[in-house]
Amino acid sequence: MGLKLKLAMVASCRRGFSMLSQRLELNKLSINNVLERMILSYSSRLGKLILDDILKLSQLIKAHDVTTFRHSLDVALFSNWLANEASLPQKEVARITIAGFLHDIGKTNIPAVVLNKPGRLDESEWELIKKHPQGGVLILSGYTWSYDLLSKIGYHHERVDGSGYYGLSGEDIPLGAKIICIADAFDAMFSLRSYQQIKPVSDCCMELEKNSDSQFDGELVNRFIRVTKKVSFFRR
């Protein structure tokens, strides 16, 4: 089975792929060819192996919770754009994009009724949610190609002021994790959830700016906002 056909299988896992493609205008990009390019860039020698594994992992996420799956695709795309805006080497862009796609794989250990609860989480549910970054690290640590992704996934809920899940702060937080953190937060605001309506891009950016240098890296926030102004995808 060829590489493009397998990517088509990934795309067919959810109807949201077609929705995303309709919303996306920049160079006719879609998340499946972004992932294809990133996987091959990450390792041309191991590309097929990684693709097979990611296909299985994507099916695992979708079967558990389709909302998390759609979110994962969006976070991969937004992380890719921000990493490129930050002028990172393409291999690092590839790592960040793949890590963005898999950042919530640990949520497959959490009941879907908790993930999609419309009301406020109770203390036990919140403690369960907070375990998902390291849960993802445990799942992916069994894959030989995942080593460079683990810190990005494990620390994507850290805050630059040190008040995140595990207490890392400032420069101790991996750059890739900071990028995924912004992409993750933006998509959470920019998407329809059981507990909220979609927010306008301007409101999402204002919220990022409001939490700049406390929750988010300020320079990366500025770069992401520049992306939203340059990419027609956000002008709707």
C-alpha cells in the first residue's frame, strides 16, 4: 500500500478532514499532506514505519473520542504554522507537528464521558485530566521513533510562570511544548465544545495576549498572532 493511499486512509477516519479542507485556503494545504511531509522530513528512512504507527494511534484516538481526534489534527496544523513562523529547522518543525498531533494521546486512558462533560469537572475528574500528558509519554515510550517527541508532549500544559501541571517554568519548558501549548489553547477557544461556543479569532488572540508571559511564552504569542493575520484560514 502506497504512502499517499495510507494518508488517504488517515483522512477518511473522520468527516472533519473534509470540513478542515474546506476551511483551509492557504496553498490548498490539508492536514494529511502536512503530516505526510512532516513524517518524511522527520525520518525518510523510518517514514513508512512511523506512518503505520501513527495511523494506528490516530484510529485509537478517534475510536475513543472523535472530539479529541479533531482537536489533535487542528493542533498539529497550528503547531506547524507557529513552528515555521519561528523559523525553526524543518526537522524540528516535523517533530513539533507530529507531537502536536499526538499531544492528547494520553486522553485515551480517560473515559469519554469525562472528556466531554458539559459542566464543571469535580476534583477527582480534574486530577484524572491532569495525568494525560504523562499518560501520553507512557503510551509513546514504547515506540523507538518517539524519543524526540516525549518532552514536547509531556510538558505541553506547563506555564512560563511555573504554575502548570508539573511546575516547570521559563526556559526549562521545551520550546516545542510551548508551541503546542499555544496551539492547544487557541484551538480549544476556536472550536465548538460541549461547554462553549466558538470564539472569534480576535477574541482568541486577545486571550492569548492577556496570558502572555504568564501562561504562554510572549514572543511565541506574538508570532502566532502574526500567523492569524497572514493566513486566510483565520479570516472568516
